[in-house]
Amino acid sequence: MRIAVCAKQVPDPDIPPSQFKLDSTGSAVETPRNVSPVVNGFDLNAIEAAVQIKESIGGETEITIISVGNDFALDVMKKALATGSDALVLVDDPEAENLDAAATARVLGAALQKHGPFDLVLCGRQASDWDQAHVPLFVAEAMNLPIVTVARSITIDGTTAKVERVLTDGYQEVEVTLPAMITITNEYGEPRYPALKGIMAATRKQPVKYTLTDLGIANDQVQPLMQLQGLEIPQREGKAEFIEGEDDEEKGRNLAIRLREEKLI
């Protein structure tokens, strides 16, 4: 069985918002240069799901991680290999640095077809930079694959995947015929920590690299369909109101009156 996991390199979501700046045009976010990027957290959940499937079905199961972007931090991307994946494919091209969801899906679909075929394609439910969750849907549509979203567990039975989907008030059980795409949510389970053996093995593996030209994609085919009108950094203001009174009893009474006026009690 061949499993592909789509993974995205993103700015570390734990960076304080105050560290992010807008560029001179006000249309892009500048990430602090002294902070390394990370693999999107939901994509790490997808890699964990792939490894669990590999462990459960055994046999000659192969996991390939595929990513689209530019100027990859290889030490970061190779960490994704260390928990049991077999290969890393990077579409590394300057024109792929700031793709919108439609263009990213086009490039990912081309990479999946070139390096495939795959029996199962896994993605994180969304990326932590834009939180749009569009790309898996677009890829599935372009490749004519059935898609199941926000999976918390997957069981492979022959050519069928039995999936539990997360709902707001419980979960839903569905079955899908392979090949298929499934997006993974964090309820699937925490990604495991890589063992030393896995880290050493990942260090020795070299990624397969493609450019857009290698995939037969011209630069004009990845121009954004979505027009970004502008970005703004939210402004937060803290306001405090001090409740006065002759003594603690009066202060408490005045506080209760003020809270009632604001309909907080």
C-alpha cells in the first residue's frame, strides 16, 4: 500500500503575535528571521495517522511526505520523516512561495500524480497559517478522488477505509473506497516523538525535489485566483475601571451594581 501525506511548512504558531510585521506594501506577513518554521501541526497528526495505518496493516506499506513551497528548512522537514515515513518529496520553486489554495492544489495534484499512484492521500484538516482548509478539497476534486474530512480514526479493510469523522456533537462513521483522500484532525492522537534510530535514518535520506517545470506547470498557471485586499494587525486596548467606595462593603455593593448595569450578573 502506498500512502501520501501532504505537509506544509508554516511559521511557528507559538510565536507571539507581536513578533509578526506587515511588509512595506501591507499585503504580506513578515516572519521573524530568527525563528525557524515548523511543519503544520495538523499535518503532523496526518503523518501519525499514516504511521498507525502502516503498523496495523503491515506488509510493504510505504509513506511519502509531499510538500510545496520554497526555501525549505530541511532539518524541519526531515523531522517529519523520523517517525516512520519512507520518503520526502519537495516541490521547491521560487514561484511556489506564496501560492493561493487553488494554485497549491494544482501543484500538489501534479506532484501526487508524478510520484504516484497512491492508494491513500492524507492531509491535515487545515493549515495553521491561513486556516482555510481549502487545499484538500481542491486536490480531491482535481484528482477525482472521494474525500472524507476531519477523521479521528481510520481502519483499512482491503480496498475500503472505515473512518470516524468528528462532529460538533459526537462522531459519524463512514466508509470510502480507495483510492481516496482523508483529512485528519488533532483528535486522531498526538504525534509520536521520533526515536534516535528514526532521527538517524531521516538524516541519511535525501528528498526528491521537483520544480514547477518538472511537473509541467507554467508560471502563469499558478497565478492567484483569490485577490487579497489587505491585511491588518488587530489592535488590542486594555481598559480598567476602578470601583470606588468608603469601605469594602460599599465597594462590593457598587461593584455589584456596575456588573448588573453591564448585564454580567
